[in-house]
Amino acid sequence: MLRYILSFLLLLTAFCATAQEPQRRKLVVIDIETKVPMRNVIVSTKDGYRDTTNWRGICYVPATFDTLTVSKHNYIPERLLAKELKDTTSLIPAGSAISEVTVWGKNDINQQIKRGVGYNPLPSPKSGVIGSFDLANILDRRGRRDRKHLRIVRQKFQEMDTTGDPIVDAYNKAMEEKRLEEEAKGNKEENNTEEKK
């Protein structure tokens, strides 16, 4: 009888210990590009709870929290609210995010192509004195439309070769305006210093 009582008390203490343990949710963290679970990812809350993922990318988070932060070196940290949390979350590598890129320089690729290859216009589709006669091309509306568009595009490219590249022209104009503004600002500062003397 003593044996039954001891086993009952043992089960009762085990049950009480599990009932008092706070409820936790399982979370898996993966890399968004490779879909592979990530190890040693830090998962923390504002309340002070902190855990790291194991080799299978698994960690446990509290059932109730305000904001959960998932972070790892070389990855963009992710902040989740309790209602946004699913069983799996993904982290984006930091190398994939670019904030701003500025490119300075002059584009002279057209001149390089003309020097390197030589300027050879596209051959004319007509050959011989009479040219080729094709009834299917005459009746083809889409072909006529495409030839018309090709003619217009070639004309625009020829205009761009003689007038210059509009992007380069806009860049040069903006740089000239910036230079003039800086000169005017410098002249204004000179006038102010001369008036003070």
C-alpha cells in the first residue's frame, strides 16, 4: 500500500511541476533564400526573455509577449508582434539589402563601340534591283506594324547619335546648376565678409 501512495505522490508532484511551468511555443528560424534552418539565432522579448536556436533552428518563445526580436549577425533583424508569430519565421541576409547607390562618371560607350567595331549600319532588307516579293509579308498586319516601329526606333537612335544622350545631357545640366549654386553661395559669403570689415 505504501508503494501505491508513493507512486501517487510522485505523479502528483510531476503533474504540479509541469502545470506551473509557463506555456511556451515552438519557433523555427530559417534562411529565406536557402530555406535551411539557422543555428545560434538570438530570439528575445522586451520582457527580458532570451533564447537561441539549436542546430535544427528550433527555439521556444513565451506564449504571451509584446514584441519578439529575431536577430543574427549578417542578417536583417525581424520584429514580430504576438499575433504575427507563426510556427516558422525567415531572416533575410543583410548583403541582399542595399540602401543607396550613386554612380558618377561619363558614359562614352557609343564612342567606344564605334572605335572598336567600326560603325556599320544594319543591312537593308531589300536585295537586288527589284527586291524580294513576298505576298505573305504584304498581307501580314503585325509584320507591317513591327517594320513601322523598327523604322521609328532606328530614326530615334539616329537622332540620339546626332543630338547626344538625353540622360548624359540631363546629368551635365544638373552638375552645371549645382556648380553655379555653389559659386553664388561662395560669392555671397565673400560679400558678407567684406561688408563686416
